[in-house]
Amino acid sequence: MAAQPIGVFDSGIGGLTVVAALRALLPNESIFYLGDTARVPYGGKSAATVQRYSLEIAEMLLRENAKTVVIACNTASALALPRLEETLPVTVTGVILPGARAAIAQTRSGHIGVIGTRATIASGAYERALRSLDPQVRVTARACPLLVPLIEEGWLESSITDEIILQYLAPLLDDGVDTLVLGCTHYPLLRNAIARLAGDKIALVDSAQNCALAVRDLLGRESLRASESDRGALRVALTDPPDAFLRVAREALQLDVGEVEVRTL
């Protein structure tokens, strides 16, 4: 199985931040990425619907011979991970627990902030993950619903985006968090702006980067690492034709996605 690809899915294209982190960390691994752009966003859907969609997409990855599945979506990680772990014949990695582990390792005061979409924050998944690792940790979470549309418009270095980030971050900074989890796979595209506005006293935890580290460790434990002589390939498929955000993500991440395939559900 070692030569088979890592299967990665997201409700859209934001999960390409996870792909970029995997490519940088594991250049010998082949990756098949599937974005469910026909049904994005998952954030407004019920838990049962998110589970059903996630299972359908994961099964499509298995048909591509994925040796492991990565949920590059915070909403699906929060609502569908246990179901996929029970159902799929391969290992499954989400983005939430790796991010929580990294945040616990980073914090000095034990006060962690989390930003994410409304669905992710409402699920309480980060709070549960953080407190499972340290019951004494203090968590301040805030939904930031305007950030994803701004990112998808390509407004990564805009004064308007800076103002909105400040509006969202101000209560967390005033509350005294010393670590901030970027709890949406789109948000690494704003990492530079968030770091600049939050200041150097706040440690940023990138869920994409920490998910990639968790996948690397998993492949090592399961003896699934590709040979060092392999040249990892990347294939990207979507369930609906790509929109302008694919260009934004490709340019911001310096990711060569090649010709995008469209898969019918």
C-alpha cells in the first residue's frame, strides 16, 4: 500500500492548504485531493448530512486506492470523523485533534483562542479536544464568518480584511489568550496578516501544518511511507467546475494542481 496515494477531501478548495503542507513535508507521497464544490459549504448543513456527504466523498477516495484518508475540513472533522473511523477500512485523520495538541504544547498561560466558521465554533469540537488533553485549559472561541468570503475573493493583503480581522481578534486579545488556533483550513492563507495584527506575543497554530505532521507520523507508525525514490504526484478533482478561488489558492500556496478533474456525484 505504501505506493498508493494519500486521499484528502474538503467541502471545497480551502483544504488545498493541507495539501500544500503535505507536499512540503512529504514530497515523495502521491496525493489525490477531492473537493466537494458542488455542495460547499458544509457549515450550514446538519450533522447527519455532513456525515453522509463525508462518507460519499471518502468512498470516492477509496476507489482511487487511497491508503489513508485526511479530512481537510474543520466542519467535517468536527461532525463526521467518528463515523468515518467506524466505517472506512483505512485510517482517517482530521484537522482538529492535531491542532489542539499543538496548541496545548504552545500555550504558556493555559489560555487558548480558537477562530473558525460558525459551524466549527458552534460544534464545540476544539473545546472538547483541548480539554481532553488538558482539563484545566481555558478556551475562548470566536466565529469569523466573513473571513472565508474575503479569502475566496483573494483579498489577502487588503486594509478592509485587516480591519475585519482586528474586529474578530480584539475580544480574544483583550481576554488574554496567548495562543490562537486557526480553526479553518482557509485561514492559513491569512496567516501573515493575522500574525502581524495579533502581535509577536501570540503563538499561531496552523491546523493545516499540524494535520500534515500528524499524517507523517501516522504513515511512519503504519509502515505506509512511500519510498524515498518515489516522485509524489498530485491529482485534484472537484465535484463541480472550479471557480476563481482555485486560482487564488494556487497562487497563494504556489501549488501546481495541474489539470483539474470533475467528478460527478
